[in-house]
Amino acid sequence: MSAWEVVIGLEVHVQLTTQSKMFSGAAIAYGAEPNCQANEVDVAMPGVLPTVNAEAIRQAVRFGLAVDGKLSGVSVFERKNYFYPDLPKGYQLSQFAQPIVVGGVVCARRTDGSALAVQLTRAHLEEDAGKSLHDAFASSTGVDYNRAGTPLLEVVTEPVLQSAADAVAYLKALHTLVRWLGICDGNMQEGSFRCDANVSLRPIGSTTLRTRSEVKNVNSFRFVEKAINYEIERHTRLYERGEQPVQETRLYDAARDETRSMRSKEYAEDYRYFPDPDLPPLRLDPGLVEQERERLPELPAARHARYLARLGLSEYDADLLTADRHLADYFEQALAAVANAPKLAANWVLGELSAALNAAQLSIEATPLSASRLGDLLAKIVSKEINSKIAKRVLEAMWQGQESAEEVIARLGLKRIDDSAALGSMIDEILAKHPDQLAQYRGGQEKLMQFFIGQGMRATRGQADPAALQRLLAEKLAG
């Protein structure tokens, strides 16, 4: 066993879903031509003044309430001073001494189903930097300021995580939460959700934090896990050789599956934080806080618990349904039509519907099949008007247009057949076609009942009522 205990703290940059930047009215749409969404405030033209984005404040408050953090009545924006080409002001507007959210807890679940409660240090508002383009030109570096000023909520954990797997479980829970609240689209490929991982080791039993390395801007769960595990192994090798890690910032190279040094890690005092003279202290309106509290939706953990306790769903189904609020809301709307059949609704939402969405490469928000229409289809199954096999054919037709389940069933002639006379005539024809099997059944091979049921279902294209078919078959096979 290792003599070392792993200590991990994460800083996650959550890009907020505002329409404009943190301190200016410039747009933040992804994919625009370089520097066409950077105005005079973003590029620090002389004489311009920042103005705080009110929607970003509301979203930060919503997050603070969701994690049960302390909302600061007064928070302060400060200048974090450092030089880098993609930082046009020469400083970043951020919060340090007085962040908008202090503390809080994010509840996660490990892959084995056990609970993981991760304590937060803070969540503070700040602006993003621009982007350096090192491969845009043959012999120089370009700078795109479109991202400069984009509103971020930086969520910082206490150094309480002890494995890469736990770090990923927390990140997935946070990713779900911010999307659930509608404050971030969670698109990691576009940089909307980026993680900095701080990793250190200490002897087991020690409470002293040792030198840490920070792996910057990792944008996938898999890469976060790989980067952390690489750093754990690297620190272990250094200590076991009698060497000391240096405090530094590192980058993860996915192609080589390794981290490499980027620069020595700065300390807080190196940034020379001081309150921004152009922005007064931010004072939260209690009315705004109460308004956001009332708007707060049922959170993923609470809905997950309700699905288990009240609906009797499995952990697996509850995990999948609560991974996305739009999917969970769709499920609930469909369930309204078949309130006593939650497992049926879950199976169809997670099975047939999800398969159709995947095949069409659509999100749940873009589905052509509304939840109420799917609910009507499920109600036909519950009432035994159609069986599940027929229902799949009906769903395919409903997916292509706006017909109701009733209309599709009528148009395609798929209604359940339970008429005794019609079924009786069909059974007579089947028995006449299979005299050998009939003789064997009457000779004691009663397992051939399934053969005759299969023939009956095939003859009616699956529309025969199973109970009526079996009852009539039993009567006729008995002679």
C-alpha cells in the first residue's frame, strides 16, 4: 500500500448563460469571427468604465442558493494583476477577499453508488481572458479578444478530494447542477466548463498540506482523471527519490497522456489584488435573493431521491433521468398520462425515445415527439389497447408527423383484436394448417401451446389480445 495520501482541490470555471459580457454590452456568441465581439470596454480603451451584468449576479445567487452557500450581502470586485497578451487590461476583474458565495456543498455519487459530499470554499464572479492563437500565423501569434470579458463563475472546492475518480464524480455532479439551474450550457468543447486541478501528496496521517501542482484548463472528464493520476504518480516518484515537487502550473497533453510544466505557480500576493476603483462594492438586494429562491427548481439530488422512494425506480434509471433536467422534465410530463406505471414511462423515455433521438442526432429539447403525445401512447399500452411491439410501430409513425397515437392506430389498423368470433375463426385455420402439432399437443406435449400462440400473434400481426388468444386456444386445443 502507498504511504502517501492524495489531496485534490478543484477550481471550475463555469461560463454563465448571459447574452452579454460581465462588464460590457458586447455579445458572447461562440464561433464569431476573431475580435468582432470585443468592444472598447473589453480591450481597455482609455476613459471607458465597466458596468456589472445584472443577469450574471442573478445566476451566481441561484447557484449559491442551490449549494446552500452563504450569500455575501456585500462583495467586491478586485483587479488581479498579471501580464499576458490575451489580457488587454493588464489585469483581470475578479473577486478574492469578498466573493459573492462563501462555502456550500455539492452532493455527488460515486460509480459504486455511495454518496460524496464535497465542501466548497467559495464561488466568485470574474471575467474571462481572450485567447492566444499560436497556429494561426506562420511566424507570429494572434490574439482573439472575443472571449475577453465573458462572465465566469469560478467554483472552488476545499482540498478534500482523495482520488481522481472522486474528482470526476464531483465534476459530473457540478456539471449536471449548473445545467439544471440554467446558468451554463456545460459545453466543454467550447470552453464553457473548464477545470483546474490542484494535486498534492502528504504522508498518511499528516494534516499538513504540501507543495501542489495545478493542471490548467482541462476540458473533459476523462482527461481530468488522466491528468490527476499522472500527477499522483509523478509526485510519488519525486518523493520516493528524495526530491521535492515545485509549485507550478502544468498543462495536460492528451496526445502523450502526460502533463508538462507551463510556469511557476504564483501565490495570491503575486497578483497584487486591490479593489477596482471603477466598481463600487456589490450589495445584494434581499428581494432579488428571495425571488431567486422562489424560482429555484427541485434539484437533481432531491429528484433522484424522489424517483427512488416514491416512484420505485432503480438507481440506474434515476441516475440517467436526473443527469439532464430537460430529460427529467420530459419524463414527468409523459408520466402524467400513466401515473401508476413509472417503470413503463422510464423504459420508453430511456429506451425507444432516446434511441430515436440518437439516431436523428437530436437533443431532448429538439424532439419532434412531445411528452404528452408519448404519454398518450403509453396510456394505450397500459389499457391494453395495443402491446409493446405494436406501440413501437406507432411511435415510428408518430415520430414522422403530428398524428396522435389514436390516429396512427386507426390509420394503420393496429387496434387490439379481442373479438372472440374473429379470433376463433383464425385459430380454426391455424389448427387446420398444423395437424401434426395439434396431434402432439393432444398427445400430452402441452409445451406446444407457445407454438400456437406464436402462430396466432403472427397471423394477427401482433394485434391479438394475448389473454383472449390463450383462452380460446386452450378451449379449441382441448377439443
